[in-house]
Amino acid sequence: MIDRIQEKKVIGIKQCKKSILNGEGKILYIADDADKKLTSPLISVAEQKSVPVTVIDTMQKLGKMCSIDVKAAAALILK
């Protein structure tokens, strides 16, 4: 697993969904402990658009991977 996401990215469920729908998604990262009611629709959209989904253990860990000081439920690497 990677420690940091260095590539161009967006963070947050709404921004990730918007970018995937615009065809800009490369890899979607989802925190396993995030609210499933919020992440399930995002995962469905990613699967429909053939964007690979990687599950990260915690929101805290995903936030650190994104180099932010807060938790993150979702992050998307952009093409």
C-alpha cells in the first residue's frame, strides 16, 4: 500500500462523484469506516465508469495519505 497520494487528486465524496461523472477518475480510494450510506452510491458510480476502487482501513489514514490534517471518506486520483 502507498503512504502518500502524490498525484493530482480531489478529496471528498461530492467532489469525487462529480469528477468520476466527468470522466476524470483514475483510482478511487474509500475509507472502510466511512458512512456506507454515503460511500455506496459513490462506489456504484465508480464501478459504472470502470474506475478501480481501493479500500483504506480508516478515514484518518486516508486523510494522512492525502496530506491533510483531517479525516477523509473518499479521494480520487485524477487522469
